[in-house]
Amino acid sequence: GAGVSQSPSNKVTEKGKDVELRCDPISGHTALYWYRQSLGQGLEFLIYFQGNSAPDKSGLPSDRFSAERTGGSVSTLTIQRTQQEDSAVYLCASSVREPIYGYTFGSGTRLTVV
Amino acid sequence: RKEVEQDPGPFNVPEGATVAFNCTYSNSASQSFFWYRQDCRKEPKLLMSVYSSGNEDGRFTAQLNRASQYISLLIRDSKLSDSATYLCVVNLLGGSARQLTFGSGTQLTVLP
């Protein structure tokens, strides 16, 4: 597609439920990133995928968070046993290889845990 | 100390004013620098890269001072449509860059 596509755009879930967020990067972009942004806060790095290399998971806040990227394209971020503090906008970005030219972001998934 | 630090503002300026934003970063080995713009409830969008010699794009001028680990963004003749949050973004890991680190942003409102 022309841009980074994320789904769903909004998700409301009950505390304790699992959620899956999807990201479809720009075709040909080998690098894919997940960030989250809480209300009024800056972007917090979560995880980075580059080609077939092992992902950089250093930003994942707890073991309830995991992500995978299948076939070097679509990525899924999974949050297990959601907590209220997980409420945020989850942003996916992709870049050609390394971000020397910056990233292109998707429009995000707004997650609300009630 | 935050890795990328910005004055949060808000900056409220009249149309036509010139406004400048500053940003400092912690890692002297950083190589890539950007300004992003984020409108309310939207994703960040790349405004411009920042080059060592400084660069200009229309009404926008970006400067880099490596010695002071400092980046600036100057907006001339500000428009109502410039109202947004401006994010300073740095590759803190340097070299071949694995990820970018975002400042918390500076909020700008241009008033009619």
C-alpha cells in the first residue's frame, strides 16, 4: 500500500483480556518499529524488526507484551492480560532500512482498557 | 537527564510571527536528527531532517550544533496551520541507527 496501515484504529477491551494489534508496513520497507504514546506523553519505543535479524525487544515494558513479524512484512503486537496502564495509542512505523531518512508512521491504534 | 529534551511550551504566537524551538540530546555520537510534526490525535509526520550545515525548507530552518548537542527549528511568518506539536528526534545510538528517540514535543499555537 501507499502508507503504513494499522488495525484496528480503536480498541476498547476489558482489563485482563488479550489484544492483538496489526501493522502492515510500506512495501519494500525492511525495518518496522512499534512505539506507544500515552495521553500527553512522548513516544516510547517498544520493539524493532529489521529483515530476518532477531528483533530488538529492549523497549517492551513487561512479558505481557510480545510481537512478531511474519514473512518480513506484517507485524502483530500482542498484549496479554491487559491492564489499565496499557491504555495508549500504539504506533507502528517503517523505514527503508535504517532510519537515516526518518520513519513513516501509521495512524495508530487507540487502545482503551476499561 | 532526559535523552532528548525539549521545552514543552506551550508557545502561543500571532500569525506572521517568527518562533524558535530548541532541543538538546545526550549522546554526542548521535548521527541523525529530525524534526517531526504531530497534529492533535494524529500520528507524527516527518517535517525535515537536520543536517550538519543547517538546512532550510521554505519558512522552516533547522540548525545543528554538535559541540553543544543542540538542535533548533525556526519557523518564519507563522501560519494558523503551523499549530501543532513539534517533536525533536535523534538517533541516540549513533552510527547505523537502530531506532530513533523522540522528545516529548513543544506545543505551538498560532493565533489569528
